[in-house]
Amino acid sequence: MWKAVQVGWFLAYRQIKRSSIWTTSLIVFIMTLTFLNLVVTSGILVGLIVGINQEFKTRLNGDLTISPLDEKKQIEKTTEIISLIRSNPEVKIFSTRYIEGATLEAGYKTRKDADEPNKVGAPLVGINPVQEDEFGGLSAKMIEGRFLEAGDSDVVVLGKDLVEKYQIDANRPSLKNVATGDKIRIKIGDNTKEYIIVGIIQAKADVISGRVYMAESEFLKFTGAVNYDADEIGIKTTTDAAALALQKTLKENGYGQFAKIQTFEEGTPQFVRDIAALFGTLGNFFGSIGIVVASITLFIVVFINAVTRRKYIGILKGIGVSERAIEYAYVMQSFFYSVIGSGIGIFITYTFLVPFFQANPINFPFSDGILVAPLDGTLIRMGILVFTAIVAGYIPAKMIVRQNTLNAILGR
Amino acid sequence: MITVQNLVKTFQEGEVITHVLKGVDLTIKTGEFVAIMGRSGAGKSTLLYQVSLLDHPSSGAVIIDDVEVTALSTTERTQYRLNNLGYVFQDYALIPELTAKENVALPLLMQGMPKEKAYKKALEVLASIGLADRANNLPSKLSGGQQQRVSIARAVAHDPKILFADEPTANLDSESGQMVMNLFQELHKKGQTIVMVTHEEEYGKLADRIVRLSDGQVVK
């Protein structure tokens, strides 16, 4: 057995070393492409979902989200909770949001009695502009005008889904003929007040694009809130472990009975998780097709190689080289091609593709698609490819080696 | 000693059956140099392939030193060829990716000899046939005569009991052919048993004995 391996290696090494550089390059190129197909196809599909999650995590939810219990309207004991959050050194930043359902109306000054009112319902969100911008970088997402600033009072920022000219879905209600600088009327219950639109915001987390924002002080004044109980708190911590620790602390202090305290993963809607799983499956499916194509390609390459070398295989057998040693020689060549091809693929993936997609995400409407290629998953794919290549190399070699020795030598 | 008993080889293609060897009986003593001759289609190469275990006869037996080699399994035959037989083919049959030294060392490596030792032995054999300076050349960089001498070196490097040669001079010019025959004679003088198929009378005469075949039978 060991003798056969040694002779197999002796033959394989020299066949690779002295074969045409173009043939070797072509086979390695095919293996590299196959590997990239395996990693990139599924990586982009998974990256699409990771992009959605990242967008929500970065701009809205953070590592830990606190929201009202299902049967409650607000986060009770908000002040105490915030005090505990503020005292935690692992908290990088947090943002408190106050939310109330509101009706926005535009063009009310010029509207005639017979005209349809230019109205839309939307969640009105009171935020600390500086804190919120530091938290989610929303000022960078303005498509018109500016973001809210400290000290703003009679101004609002509209999400782009509330503005007809930016609304993709024609069936969704939105305000017609509004732009930065226009005045709109906002109504909550019996309270109505006029505000100037200072900007329009668009984020890939669609929740953000569907809200209207005003400064928290103005919100509390406008809504006549009697307490400081918030509706949403997003918290970013230094690490995921710190988020878990903070969640534990909050719950241990009994705040779990006053609010929902969820890590980002826990707060991710089930449908997003289902989509992630589906895209992962799709990625694996396309990857499997890639594996099958690679197997067939390598089978053909090794088969042609073995067929054209049939005479020499016969001679090797004739002079006493065992069938096993000859088969090993072909298996080792397949191993070499697949390892080198995958190695180049890994180099391309981590040196060029991952950084490239990180810097230039694919612009999907609902997320910035990146390439997700965790090293363990990549190595597993490499293992699958190498194993498949070995099998695809072994079968044709076995088929040719089993042929009659003399017929092979004489080319019959 | 090689004993061939009532050896028959038939080929079937469709419904056509061709009897190439029709009950050949032959004995070759250890150390003997035998030339098998005959006209084209007489069955001389076929006889060589059966005796040298490259092919399997339809019936009959080949016994080498009390071992009925025709009864061996495929794996045993490969092992037997490796340890006991050497081959020289008409078209040299060198492995193109291996240098002269590597071609000669290959059977030794397959026998389990360490690489350094196998290379040393290969170099010695190549030197003995005047090709030491070509040891690192690929076959494509050697002339036909040189390739055939490398082929002989490969066939004898592992000290086989019997050296089989199938038309070893057919592809060579007369000078190279003579050089190959001189090598065979030298090996024969050292006690090497040689069975050679040739159609060239002048080379056949250099053997101890000529076995003539006609229509699949030994006639002389």
C-alpha cells in the first residue's frame, strides 16, 4: 500500500511538473472558478440577508432593543432603565425613541372643498437628534434637505415612503407634491400643529423610511406626554457578550416585567430568519450544482488525460507497476489541481472579493448586499470540492487502468 | 527454465475466430538466448506476449522455474512481472514525463527500493550502457537508439530472470540496431536468459537458438 502511494506520488509529481503549463493552468482555472462559484453564490445570497440585518442593527435596533410589552403601549420605568443603561461601561451608545401614530396633511391651504385631502398616516417619532445620529448615522441617509439638529422645534424629517415622488409602491398612501421647505400639518388625537419639512430620509431599513421624525422635546410638548416613558430604546454595546450581560442585568433587576428586552437576534422577525434560511438553502443548492459541474469537468479532464495516456498506463502495468499505484497517481493529480484551485480561490475571496463587496456593497433595494464567507464554511466547501475532485479523478483512472494491459500497450 | 505446453491463443471478432497459436510446445533453458523468428502473422509476437505474461493464453500452460505462471491471478502476474521479467519493446515504451534515470529507477522503486538507492542503481546501469551523461534527459531529448538502450537498462536494472524483447531493432538504423544486439550479447554472456522476437536474420543468428514459427506452430 505505502509502496503504491510512493510510486503514485513519484508519477503524479512528474506528470504535473512536466505537463503543459497551459493544460495545468486551464485545469487549475476551472477548479478556481468552481470554488468561487461555490463560495460566492451562496455568500452573496446569505450576504443579502446579513445586509438587511446589519442595516437594522446599525440604524435602528442595535445589539439590544427594549420595547413595550405586548399588552402595554410604552416601556414602563423608562427613566430607571435608561439610568441603568447609562451606568453600564460596556454600552457604546443608545437612543431613546417616543412613537405615536399621527396623521400628516399637506396642501391643506390650497385645497378646495371638493378635493381629496392630501393625507397620510405615519408613526411620529420623537428623538434626540444628536444621539440618534450618533447611533444610526441617519444624517448620512438624507436624500433631501438636512437631518434634525439640537434645538429644532417646529421642523420634521419625513421618511421617503411618505412622499409620493419617492414612493415606489403606487398603492401605498403618501403625500403628494411635498418637498423640503413645505409646511405640513400633523395631527395626534385632538392636537394639530404645523411643521416645516427640513429633510427627507431614505434608509434600506424600511421602518426608517416610513416614519416622520421630530425632536424629542418638541414631541413631548406636542403630544402633551405626562411621563417620559419611551416606546423604543436601541442599545449598542462593545461586544455581543456585553449585550447578553446587559440583558441579564436588566432582567435580574426586574425590568423584564416592564418591557421586552431582546438581543438583536431575538428581536429579528421570524420571516427574516426564514428568508435567511431559504437563501442559505438556495446558496447551497446552487453550490451543489457547481460541485456536480466541477465533478463532471474533472472527470472529463482526467478521463481524456488517462485515455490519451492509455499506452503508457499499459506500459507501466507491463513493467510491473501496480494498478493501485497508477490510480493513486491520478488521484494525487486531482488532489493537486483541486487544492491549488481552491487555494487560489480562497486567496481571491479574502484578498479581493470580500474587501471589494465590503467597500462596494451590491445595491439591493432593501439591503446593502455583501459577500459573507466565514472561514470555517469556506474550508468546508474546499474540503467538499477536494473530495469530489478525488472521486472524479479516481473513477476514470480506475476505468482505464482496468483495461487489458497488452491492448493498452498496443493501442488496440 | 521456461516450459511452454500446448499453448493455444485464439482471437474472436464477431463470429470470426482466428487461431494464432495452435498448440505451441517449447522449452528454453536458463541462460539461453533464444530468437523467435517467422514471417509476418506467424504468431511470434503473440507467443512472446503469452510467455511474458503480458497476455493470457486461451489454453495451455507456461511454467517458469516450476511456477505455472498462466495460473496466477492478475495481481500476482503483475507482481511476477515486476520481480522476474524485463521487457524491451519495439517502440522503446519509455514514460515521456520521466527522465532516463527515472524510467530505469521506476521498477526498482515499485519493488520498494529507497529512491536514492534506486537512482544510484539506475545510474550504474545507464553508465554500463554508455548513457550516464544522458541520465537526466527526457526521452524526447534522446535519439531512437539511445531510447532503446534506456529501455534495455530499465528492463535489466532489477536483475530479471528473463529478458523479453519484441523486435527491439525494428525501429533503429543498422548502427543503433547493432549496438542493441551487442548489449544483448553482453548481457547473455553474464548469464541473462533472453527471449527475442525478430524478423532480421542477421540478428537472429546472434542468438544461441532460433525458434521458427509458421502459422501458429513451431516448425524448427
